[in-house]
Amino acid sequence: MTGFSVKGNSTFGFEELTRALQIAKEKSRDMSESFQAVGERMLRFNKLDHFRDQKQRDGSAWPPLRESTLARRRKGKGSRSGKPLQDTGRMKASIASRFGSTWAEVGTNVEYAPAHQFGVDKTVTENVRAHARTLGKRVRASSLVREHSRSRHIRIPKREFIFVNASEQAVLVSFLTWHLLRDLKVKVNPPSP
């Protein structure tokens, strides 16, 4: 799964969270409800906010689509959307959260997600099987294409969509701390949204 995770043994340098995790550990508490809430908040960041804002972890905008991609979308292949990573909506819809008693993670199982998350710049060789090629729509003729291989260069710019930036991390730490202390019956004020 391509994604981001938060584990219960991570301290992030925040004393309250460290204290809450230590109390939970001492009381042998199952913290799955707290981590479920954190997973749902991480899901919101990654599924809604990042796609809406179209920003990467460092705050820079996603690279725009190439003109060839926009032209293909105008011809009706896909949703005709001019927004990066939002052609059919499959990848965005696949982003899900999972959690356990000491962890939460968000990711996707779509096979092409890593290419978009990390970017690709490589040459691939494709094997083409023998087939008949139709020559035009009006002419009912075809030609035989022999089996062969061809190379093509693939360049997909990096467009990070699954991440937790510094401000989101602070929200998650506050959120997790509040949930843990609440579950441990420690009086604490609720976190700000």
C-alpha cells in the first residue's frame, strides 16, 4: 500500500502524546478507537484536502497536465477533467484508512498510484503481438503487423497526494492525545478542528 502511517510508539517530540501513550501502555489499554479516529482524520486530509488544494507536501502546486493529456481528455477518453490525478476518480476513491491497537495508516492499492506519488522518468520496452491493423474508418482494409518490440519513454511528474505535512501532523498529534486521554478517563479539553 502506498501511504502514510502513524504508530503508537512515535513521540513526534510532543510531551502530552508521549505521556498519554505511556499511561495507555501501563494500563494495557486497547487504543484502537483512538487510532481509528486518527485514521479517519488522516483520510480526510489525504482524500479531500490534498485533492482539493492540489498541493504537495512542501506547499508547491502539482505540476499541470501536459497538452497531450488535455487533448486526449477532450476527445472523450476519461472524464474530460483538466485537473491532475482526477480523470476517472478511481485513485482518489481508493484511498482508505486502516488501524490497529497502536497504529493508523492511510494509503491506496491502485497499481499506478506510486508512479504519481513518486514520479516516473524511465524508458520501457513493450512487446507487441502480431495483429491486423484497420486502415481508416471508411476503407475496409487492413494490414498485418508482425510481432515486434518497441521502446518508449515514460515521464510522469511527481504529484504527492498521500502525505501528512507539518500543520496536519500537529493536528493529528493533538487529536490522538485528546482521544487517548479521553479513553483513559483523564480530564482534557477537546482539540480545536
